[in-house]
Amino acid sequence: MSTTKELIEQDGISLKDKLAKATKVQKRRALLLTMPLVIFLLVSFVMPIGQMLWRSVHNPTVSNVIPNFAIAIQQWDGNALPSESVFEVFVKDLVTAKKNREIGKTVGNLATRINYDIPGSRSLFTSTARKAKKLKAPFKESLLKLNKKWANPTLWLSLKRNSKDLTPAFYLAAMDLKYDERGNIVKADDLYQIYMSNFIKTIKLSAIITAICILLAYPIAYVLSVLPLRQSNLLMICVLLPFWTSLLVRTTAWIAILQTQGVVNDILVFLGFLSDDGRVQMIYNQTGTIIAMVHILLPFMVLPLYSVMKTISPTYMKAALSMGARKSYALRKIYLPLTIPGLGAGTLLVFILAIGYYITPALVGGEDGLLISNLIAYHIQKSLNWSLGAALGAILLVTVLVLYWLYNKLIGIDNLKFG
Amino acid sequence: MTLFNREKAIGIVILLAIAAIIFFTLGSITPAIGFFVMFVIPLYFMKPLPVFASKIDYCSNYLFVAICTFIFIFLITPVLIIIPLSFNAEPYFTFTQGMLNFDPSAFSTRWYEDIVYNGMVDPHGVKNWWDDMWNNAQWIRSARNSFFIATMSAIIATIIGTIAALGLSRSEMPYKALITSLLISPMIVPLVITATGMFFFYSSINLAKTFTGVILAHVTLGIPFVIITVTATLSGFDRNLIKASQSLGAHGWMTFRRVIMPLIMPGMISGALFAFITSLDEIVAVIFLADVEQRTIPRQMFSGIREQISPTILAVASVLVLISIILLTVMELLRRRSERLRGITPG
């Protein structure tokens, strides 16, 4: 019990309660103002992404195409072959599935799905489905007679595994792992190990790009912060104009500059550094990706650095110098620590943006400059393995969100400013 | 700061000497001029050093400024170089010998004409020329789509973004950090993920391949910019003005209309411009969500770069650079106005 007496108003309600009530109303009002946008974003942004992530673990292809079989197979213990009754359900389901034309419920979908697991099994399903109508009891025997591959227990194990709607298989695939015949998790064949190496490459390239951005942004942010306003405004245009120019325009410009018949090669040939047939390929590879992306992301490093450096008083450095510190020592011990907030903000921002970049690598990356985003887009648009694309996306998203959380923790997102 | 002092004069003399050596060894004037122009710029930006500075100090300072100059050149050149390249008379992406010698016949505006003509039924006809251009020219159609989508999404994003920013900037706002990070996240989440999610979701509610779908996607992507700029403006906003207005009898809407809005107008406009340019430049969502009907300028450029790379793209790019220069100027004027309103004098 508190010893202080509560203040009571004339109407008998304590002041504390009244204040709480008043602030509650205020709070609700503030919250109400943000609600339209929050709801809009939840519907147009969070929900679609959530739905996509759900796709990465939820793949009901097998139970959609052959629903009765998906239930029946669950009783099979995984030894030898399933019983005759399971075979019967399987054949009957195939017959009905053959007639289905609905997207996501055709035999073709089923064949593709199992083909992810057991490469080369696609034609087995499609050809069997064509002849399924003619099969007679006993179904087990006639199916094996039709194609000997049905005697392979691996196939049935895969069917059983994929009968469950929820599956971690796509995350395994995204991490270059797979199920072996017995259902254990093992490393994928060397030929199929492309995702982890691509993740590592994406992170490596992003790190290189961020590092180059730091190296280039630090001196110019410093110059911008110490020059008199009239001159620094002039130079600021050099930073802001690219920032405001279309991404496609800048990428196009880099193609014009870096291609083998482009400006840089022309200059090098003209100056005699290169022979006319020894022109360097600088675009459509990793080099091109790095140069173009550094150019595109550099303003994101310069602007936060500049806003921090502008607040640092030049007297600190002068004081250090006057007390006998050498310039390099003073820079390291006095100036650099003061710029850490801006450096951190820029680094995280550039890294976050670089890791998810899509357009520039797609246009100037050639083959070895492709990043993880390009693989995701490939699976969504071309190979149509949506679940795998979603799984790769989920891994990328988690990485980015961790960095975003870190950014929020260290710098605070409300400190972000442009220009 | 004087333009010419003793040290700078010495610097210019040294540079002239090196330029002369380059001229005599290569036998061509262009690289010598290029060298001189590039290395004389840092001199302009060098600050006068204290009297006790040694020659080494001058040299290292010059070196530092020179490096910075090159970084600035690295930043600005790609944006500017496409403008002369777009006047190329040949279908190449590089300067021809004629262009380097300033031969007038090496320059032409044919790629700019191509922007208009490309896709037209009868580019040189007289009858219904305007109709033909307006409806059939590919780039014109993309431009119309782009501006329509960008305008709509900027308006929507600014309205709901400003309302939310008004709530966010209140001190009583609960869950402020959480909600702010949610509202900024469309800028952080990789575009491919956002676009993929929207593609599946909008397909399921029949909004994919419609203008509505693309506009909604662009509103989502423009929101963070509106939030950031408007909350920045509101952070310098004196809340007592609201109380004053209310004490004088103005109700909520009137206070907003007559007191708050005029003061945050610069922030709102720059937020809207940001949202506009984000949408104008956005391509990933367009690739996933739009059909040929909704083709925008970036989309057209994207397929242009991939399929039939021609200097028409450079001409379009030059026009876009011009637009961004105009927008940048507007932003700068707005920033100055906002500073003046807040009582900070610009330098």
C-alpha cells in the first residue's frame, strides 16, 4: 500500500484515473490516424508476402491430384511395396486426375512435383496416366507389367512423403540438401548444389560493394561537410542528381560506358594502353555488376555520412593536432569514432539494398554476376517451381529482416533522411 | 577565398607543363585538354592552407582533393555522358570519330524522332498524325502509362502517408517504433520478394495485369518516402500552434486546413515527389504485375536493353535525366522554403 494519498477531484474520481483516461483517448486518436495506412500495408504488403512464404512449406500438389491415394498411402510402413488396395486407389485416382484440367491439379503437376525429388520420373507418370484406364485388377501386377520402374520403393516413399501438404523439402532444396531413398537428409548431388554458393556469392558481392562504397563515400562526404556552402551545394548536385535519376538510365549509361566498344575501352585504346583487338570485357560479368551497383548505391552511403560529419566541429581535430597528434593519428582516434553512426547507417543501408538487388545484375550481370534475387525471379517466372522460389525468398527475407532489426536497434529508422 | 593565390598559380603552371608534354608525345590535343581540365578542377576546390603548411602538405592536400574530384566525376559522368551520346548519327553506343572532331553531320536528332515514330502506323503522314502518335507510338504510350500510374500512386501515397505521419509524430503514439518500422519496411524488403508476393496475391483477387494492381503496388513502395519526409517536416513543427488554433475556436479540420497543412506543405510536396519518382522509376513490380497494356517507360527500357539495344534508349534516358534535373531543382527550392518557414536562413 502506498502511503501517499490519492488526489480526488470534486466529482469523486481520482486525478490519476482521469489523466489515464485522457491519455488513453489521445493514444487512441494517434493510433486511429495511422490505422488506414497500417491496414493498407497489412493487406497489400504483409499478407501477400506471408502468403508467399506459406507457399514455401505448403505444397498440396499430391493430395490435390490424387486425394484418395494421399490418404491411403499413409498406412504403408515403407517396407517393400504398398499393398494391393493402395495400388488400386492409385490407379483409380490417376484415371480421374487424367480428366482434370484445373491448374495445379493435373497429372502434369504431379509429375513435375515428384520429378523435383526423383529426376527423370516425369515421363513415368504422364505415360502411366495415359494408359491407366486400361489397367485391370490385380492393379499391382498390371502396373508393374506396364513399367518396371513402379517396382522401385523409392518412388513410393517419395509419393508418401509428398502426400503431406506441409513439407520442409523446398527449404532443404534451397540449402542444397535433399532426402535420400530412406528419407534421411543428405547433401544434394554436386550438379544441383547451386543455391548455397549463390547465397555466399550474393553476400560476398554485397560486402565488396559496401566496402567500395565506404572507401569512395568517406572522402567525398568529408569534403562536402567542410567546404563552404556555396561550393558544397554545387558538389552535392553530383551526389543527388544520380540519386534522382532513373535506375534504368544509370544502368544503360554503364552499358554504354563499359561495353567492349564503349567509351572507357575507346579511351584506353586511344591512349595506347590496350590494342584494338585486346579490348577488355567490363560488362555482363561480375565487374560490371560491381561498378554499376557501387554507382547506384553510393548516394545511400554519402548522405548519412554527410549528415553526421556536418555536425562534427572542426575544433576537435584542431585540438588534437595542437596537442601534437599526427594527422593520421588524430583522424583515427578523433574523427573516425565520431563518424561511426553515419558509417553504420550507410553500411547497413547499402548492404541491405545490395543483397536484394535484382534489376542491375539482371541487365549487366551476364552469367556470373547474377545474385540470389535473380534466381528467385527465375523460379517464379521461368521454371515455375514457386515453392522453391518462395523458400529462397524466405531465407533472403530473414537475412534482410535481421539486418533491418539491427539497423533499428543501432541507428533507429526514424533517423533516416534524404537530401 | 581567392581564386588565384601563389600556390594555385604554381599548380596551374605545373599542370600546363604536363599537358604540353602529353600533347607532344601523343601528337593530339584532345587528351592534353582532357588531362588539364580534369586536374585543374581540384585546384578550385582546394582550401587555403595555414601559413606554416609545407610543400608536402600542399601536395598531399591536392592529392586528396583530386581523388575526391575523381569520385565526383565517377558519380556524375554516367548521368551526363548519355546526353551527347544520344545525339549520335550512327546506331552505336559510343562516340564516333566524327563526333570527337565536332563534325555537325555526325550529330543528329534521329533517335529523338524515333521515340515518337516507333510504333506509329504512318510516321510521316499528315492525316491524323497526332492521333496516330498519341495512340500507337510505343514510347508515348509507355510514357502515358508511367505518368498516369505515378501520379495516381503519388496522390494516394501522399494522402494516407501524411495522415499516418500526423499520428506517428504525436508524442502519445503507442507502439511507435513497431509501427514506424512496419511503414518503412517496403523500402527495405527486397523488391523481388515484394513483387512475387503481390503477384500471387493480386492474381488470386484478379488485380494482376490491371492498372489498379500496379498502382496499389506503387503506393506501397512509395509510402516509406512519404512517411520519412513528412515526419521529418513535422519534427520541426511547433505543437503549440495547434493549441493556439484550438483555443481560438477552430475545430479539428479547420486547424489542419489552416494551420498544419500550410506549414507541412513543403514536406508533403517533397514526399509526393519522392513517391512520384519512385513509381516512375519502379520496374520490378511492373515486370511481375503488369501486362503489355500497363507497360511503363522503365519496362520498355528494360526489354529494350535486353532485346534490341538502340540509341533510342539513350534518347529516352536523356529526357529522363532532364526530368530528374527539374525535379531536383523543385526539391531544392522546397527545401529552402521549408527552412525559411522554420526560421533557418539558408547559406
